[in-house]
Amino acid sequence: MKNTLIVFLALLIFQNLKAPAYSQNKPSGRSVAFEQPNTKMEFWLTSPETNVLFQRQTVNLIFGRQDNSNPTIFVDTTQTFQTIDGFGNCLTGGSATLLNRMEAGNRSAILKELFATDGNNIGISYLRVSIGASDLSEKVFSYNDLPEGETDTEMARFTLDAEKADLIPVLKEILTINPNLKIMGSPWSAPVWMKTNNNSKGGSLKPEYFDAYAKYFVKYIQGMKAEGIIIDAITIQNEPLHPGNNPSMYMTAEDQALFIKRSLGPAFANANITTKIIVYDHNADRPDYPLAIFKDPEAAKYVDGSAFHLYGGTIDALTPVHNAFPDKNLYFTEQWVGAPGNLAGDLAWHVRTLIIGATRNWCRNVLEWNLAADAQSDPHTIGGCDKCLGTITINGNVVTRNPAYYILAHASKFVRPGSVRIDSNSTVSLPNVAFKTPDGKKVLIVQNNSGAKKEFNIGFNGKSVSATLEKGAVGTYIW
């Protein structure tokens, strides 16, 4: 009897080992066999069609084996591309002014929402600031403005005092929330006494002031560091082929290369400055501009990479730049949303073209234009942009969240600096991009570009999960 019981128990164990494991979590009308262990997925959604604005969804998305004919987005961590520096905005002088005029408690709350990552905060991780005034400052200024006819080649009268009212205090407050924030500086113009037309608008940098302007950059980086603000990178000139803004300055690729190799690169080296030097900072229709500088070895040795905007050209023009010089990094540093904004159209285009498109074309960051403006698209200089919609609109202490807020949130909160882009198959109807974060999570951003509700699968490591997006919607999936 004892031997019979042992045999019976052995047979029972053997049968249990052979039996497949089935999940209790089955979609309605569909039997699904899951691999073990089951991996749950976090899902955040913005859907203009159903009025959902960057909300975490409560649907139970679990990887398993799906039996359907829907298209599948396969995510592959074995194929890696560029490292990500961050997603964010240009903190214009006007943005800083509006923020600094808020009551302290209100300002603290919105800055936490923008720059922290916990809860529903969106975790902006990269800012671009203007070196001197941009066209979205209240007035034109540089850090070395002199009476007509005077010069200061040694930068004895260089001062950051103009930034101590608004920009520097706001940056310091942001850095208490996110000490690892990356900051890029970009000038809209050199001081007017260095220019061919002695004017803030247009003109070019005189060659005899190349060394003086290099010292200007050195003083800027050292001065900001003294305030506790580290400038990670600089571009040499915002939109160097657009001299019609106020302020602005025209600079050819030939002059930019000469300035770098003769003056700026050696000045940085002599001052032990490690801030990255990034060239071009203009539209994707002229990739020949940075390529010309990269082909000059004396200039290229000082250059980290090139930066692009997309007011002209197409985003896929950036990959040939990477392919030609794979050791040079790519950055996407500015794109505006025009006032009054259109959430459905702006969300779809910016996510598809920039959050997805720029990163799939090797960009290490994606920056929307101005962080904040008021309801009249102020402040701006005379002749500056009067229709630039901020990521937020600030009216006193009242904040309105605009399309760029939701555009950025889908990437900035989850794709933290140090994340690496990984492979995923993208289609016209379901453009997407995938990343692996420093803590090992996978992030997939998908935009439904089909014009109708779309069902699809997300495949990873031989398992998949079914997902649905309304037309025009954006989903971020994290596991």
C-alpha cells in the first residue's frame, strides 16, 4: 500500500510539471496563454479626441501571448543608438521674468510640476537659455554694452547683472528641484560694437573681434559657474542664416569654423573649460553648414556636434549628418508652437516629427521653444516673435498648460538623461520610438497617425501586449 501511494504521488507531480500555465487575466472573448512571470505595463495617455490630457490609465496591460492579426511594434534592447541628454524648453528671458513675478508659493508649485518627476510632475531635464537677450526678452541687451565708439577687447566691463533680476534666480530655484538639469547657452547676437553694422539686428562679427568674442563666452561660462549654474554646452550663434530677427547676427559656416579654430577653441582650452561647443543651430534645410565645419579638422577637433531647428527642411536630413560624422553628436534645440495653439494638430505633429522623429534621427535632446509667455504672447523685443505660444501661459499667478506641455511630458517624465534609444519598428500609421532608461526600464512612445482608432500589439522578448489608441492620440508605455 505504501509503495502504491508513492507511485501515485510521483505520477501526479509529473503530470503537473507537464501542464501549461494559464493566466486568470483573459481579455473578453479571447483565451490567452501567458509566459511566466507576467510583466505589467504602465500607460500614460493624451487623447484630444476623448479629452484625456496626460493621464495615467488604469487598464491592466500584461505581456503574454496574443492571438490577433493587429500590427505589432517590436522593441529590441539588443540594438542601441544614441544616449539621451534630456527633453525641455528654451527658458527665455521673458519666461524668467513672468515666473519671477509670480508669488513665491505659486512659482514654486509650477516649477515643481515642470521639473520634478514624482506624481504627475513632468520632469523637464534640459533647458536652453539665451546668452544676452533673445527676441523673447523684454529688451535687447548684451553682457558688454558700451557707449558708441568704445570697445573692450579684454572684457573688463563684462557683467551678468542684467540676468540677476530674473533668469539667474529662476534657474537657481529650478536647480534646487533638479540639480542634474542640463543647460545650453545660445547667443542671438554679439555686442553691437563687435559687429559690422553696429546694430543688434543683422550684421556680422568683425574678424578683429574674434578673440574678444571668445573671451566673452569664457566670461559667461565662468560667471554662471560662480552663480552655481553649470553651462553644459553652448551654440555659437542662434540661427546664423537668419539676420532679420531682433537681436540676430549673420555668420557663415566659413566664419564659424574660423572663429572656432582661431579663437574659441583655444580660449576654452586655455581656460580649462569643458563646456561643449555645438555648431550651426538652425534649420534642417542646410545640413551642409555643419558638414563644412566638420570637414575642417582644425575646427572640428573642438566641436562636440551640431544643432538643428525645423522651420525649414525635413527631420530625416539629420541622419546623413550622423552617418558622415558619427563621432559628432546631434541636438534638436528649438521649435515653436504658434499662438493660439491647436492641441490635436500640434500634439500630433510635434510628437511624430520631433519627440519621435528627431530622436530616431540621432538627436540627444529635443527642445520646444519658449517655456512661458503671457496671454498676449509677451514679453518680446521690438520686432521679436509676437505669436510664440509658451509651454505654459502665465497670467499673474494663473497658469494655463498649452500643447507643448503635453508634447514634452510624454518623453521628459520617463526618458531620463542617460537613457539610450533602442530599436523598434515604426510605420506611417504608428510612428514610435523606444528607450531603455538608466534603471533598466523600457519606454515606448507611440502616436496614432492613422486617422482612426488603432489596435496594435507591443512585442518584447517573445511576449506581447494588446493596446489601443484613438486617432491622433499619444501613448507612453513603460515596463
